[in-house]
Amino acid sequence: MNPMQKLILLFVAALVCGVMTACGPDLLELDPQEPSDLTVAQLVAKMNHATDPKGNYRNAKTYMMKQDLSSVKPGKKEYYATEIQFKAPDKMRTTTYRDGKAIAAVIFNGEQGWNVDLLKNRSEKLKPGLPLSLVRIFTQMATPGVNITKIFKHVTIDISYKDGTKTYRLICDPGVDGIAPYIIYVDGRTFLTKKLETIMYAVDGKEYLYSANTMSYVWIDDIRIARTSVVYSLNQTDISTLKEFKLNLDIPDSEFVPPVPFNHVVTDKK
């Protein structure tokens, strides 16, 4: 499985909560490190081999993933569940549940996107520009078989040897005004993604570092997928645990359109 996928899906879930990536890279570590002994293409190939040696994920037409999520703030802890559905070539839906009830979703059908309030059966279409660009990039990064060099305008690579550990760093710049670079840290021994960072801001405009860390992996159907991930942002910690992952399910296109609001339903009276 794409080793970045689960981390990226946490970004999509963040859209439901009203946070976005910001334009200011000041909080990111962008100072040059040691020159890499691999090219970007060579590193990506090693990452794919480490997580998807038989190509099962890269050749998948659909997938479904369910996760449990605990969100911890000072004096408060909340529990959620998420379900991610993807259908080739570019459709994705992330649904958030609380107490077993679907409460919100982010939907992208390849051209348009929506934030959906499932409790009120209302949807808000994402406007062209930053919000839609973010969802499009997230979907591309979570798409089986898509190379990051096809997603980002600029991708650079270097190496750090902090604490004696070799780590590759990919700096991925989408080249879109208002969207910060994504920094991907890859273990130099296992070629598994360790961490993904970017800059985000809350609804009040405050910028902060968003750091998504993979803590453990598990093999499912010859695919190595992140089992536990931890996201640190402001004073909040989100812990995500994989519950279910399946490939090549029959997912109807209707999953990637927003519900019709109740007040728009027309009933014939006789």
C-alpha cells in the first residue's frame, strides 16, 4: 500500500473539522541536509517494494479502509470512526462516525468536492481554488499507483543522520498558491514512511505544524499498511488505529455524490 495513504487520509478528515493547509512554510524544517544517495524515482521504487511487493495495491481499482480515531485535548477525549472509500481513477469519500452514527463526509468525484453534514442531510460544495485543490491533491496522494512526481510540481530529496539514524526527506511542493509543501520522512533502512508534516491553520487563522507519524505497520493481503498513526497539532493528539482494509470491492458511483437535502426532495401528490 502507498505508505503515505493513511497519513493523507487524516488530512481529509481534518477538512471536516474546518482546518486547511496554509501557505507559510516557516514552521517546517527546510534547511538543506546531506545529499541523497538515491534519486526520487529510486526511493519511490524502494518504498513501493517495501509496502506493496506484488503490486496488489498499485493495481487495485477500489479500496475501503475503516479506522478508529481517538482525539485527545487537555481535559477532553473524544472517539470517532472513519471509513474511506476510493474508486479509480479519482473518486474518494471519507465518512466520519460518532457513536456508530455517520455525522460528516468529504466527497470528491474527480471534478467536484463537497463537505457534507450527514446529521442535517446538507452539503456544501467546495469552491474552486484552495479548498478544492486540497481535496484533489489528497485524493491523488491516496490513489494506487500514482507517483508523487506526477502530483507535485517540485520534489526534492536529501538525507539526515539525526541520532545516527539515516532518514530520507522528500520535500513535495504542489506549486499552488496558499498550499504549503508536504515533507515526507522515510526510514533509510526499511524504506517505510515515518512521518509527514505540513503547515495548517485553524478557522481563526492561526498557523501550526501538523505532524502525522506512523507508529506501526501490519501486513494485509501482501500489502504493508499503517496500523497505528499519531497526529500532533496544536494542543491536540489524534490516534488512528486500522480496523479493516479491503481491495477491489464493488463500490457504486452513488457513494461519491452528496445527499439530496430534505427540503429539495419533490414528492408527487395524488
